[in-house]
Amino acid sequence: MVMDPVAMFPLGSVLFPYTPLALRVFEPRYLTMIGRLLDVEGPEFGVVLIERGHEAGGGDERAEIGVRARVLRIDAGAADLHVIAVGGERIAIDRWLEDDPHPLAEVSPIAALEWDDALAPLLGEAERVVRRLATLASVLDEARWDPGSELSDDPVESAWQLAAMAPLGEYDRYRLLGSTSVGGLLRGVIDLCLDQEPVLIARAADARGAEDGGFQGPEAPGG
């Protein structure tokens, strides 16, 4: 089946399914894109990670998989638009088309992850680890979400939301986006968070030391 080309918005960050996206749109080509979406029912656009380059100006290198973003709200500013959307199904980029004037691509859907009740303990472990790290990240003002954020009652949705809450780098997040099972996603979230935890603990300790003025006590005689 041939699908219509999808309007694409490459970003410097990964969007996960079932997670929110807030955009300030100011580039003329993306203002045109959003304007066109206003004319269709159930407006959506694709989001992919920029692997090299910048969001503004073009000339970037883009990831091979992304997520459809469903538009929930658009507010107009003086010279920009503020868009609220939510991640939907994952997509594979089959072919990039010529910009018109914004990026366009032919895409294929990626199968949704399926839940198994046997994964409930792993989901609980992932939530404990992620909330612990998100709390550490909040000390550094680097939390992506409030560590106490409520998750969906749907286990697959909550697994993706935990991936979004985890204070990880974009390439680690992109690896998670390519997960082929809920178990793989949850184990990946846990392992990446546990790898990151000592780094955050050390940085949080340094931040507390700086707030205390770095006092180390009097210098020993002859020091």
C-alpha cells in the first residue's frame, strides 16, 4: 500500500510514543507546515532525531526511525506558533523527499509493542529506578519530567513514559526508541539508568559542595 508523504519535523531530541511534545515554531518553512496541517482533520507530523547538524537552517543528518506526533493544540504568538502534540505510533523513514518547503518523507509503521503480564515486576523495577534517577537529576535542574509524575494505567504506555522520564542522553533514548519488545525496552531503561546513576550521584554531590561554599576546613600546619 502506498501511503501519502508525511510532513516531518527533525528535532534535536527523541520523542517517544504516548509522551507530550511542546514546540515553538518560528522558521518560515515549519510555519507553512503547521498552517497546512490546520486544514486537515486529525493533524499529525513525523518527528525524527537530528543525528548531526541543527534544527534551524537545514543541512542536517536524520535518524532512520521516528514517531508520529498528533497535534492537540496550536496557539499563535506575535511571530511564532506554540504547538502541543503527543507521540503516537513509531515510523521507519523509507525515503526523504524534496522539501516543500518543509521536510517530507515516505514512511512505514513500526509494529506496536505488546504487553505480557509476566513483565509486571520488571515494569515496577523500572519505575523505581527511573524515579530515583529523575529525583537526582532534579537536584541538578536536569529532570525531563517531575519525578513524581503520574504514569498511564496502560502498561505499554507507562513503559514508554518511563523511557521519556529517564535522564538519559539523546543517543541512549534513540536506542530505546528502537526496542522490539516491552521487556527489551524496560531492561534497556534500567541498564542505562544504572550506568548513569554514579555519574549523577557524583555531580549532585559536587553541586551540594559548591552550594556549601566548598569549605574544606583549616589547612594543616606546613600544608
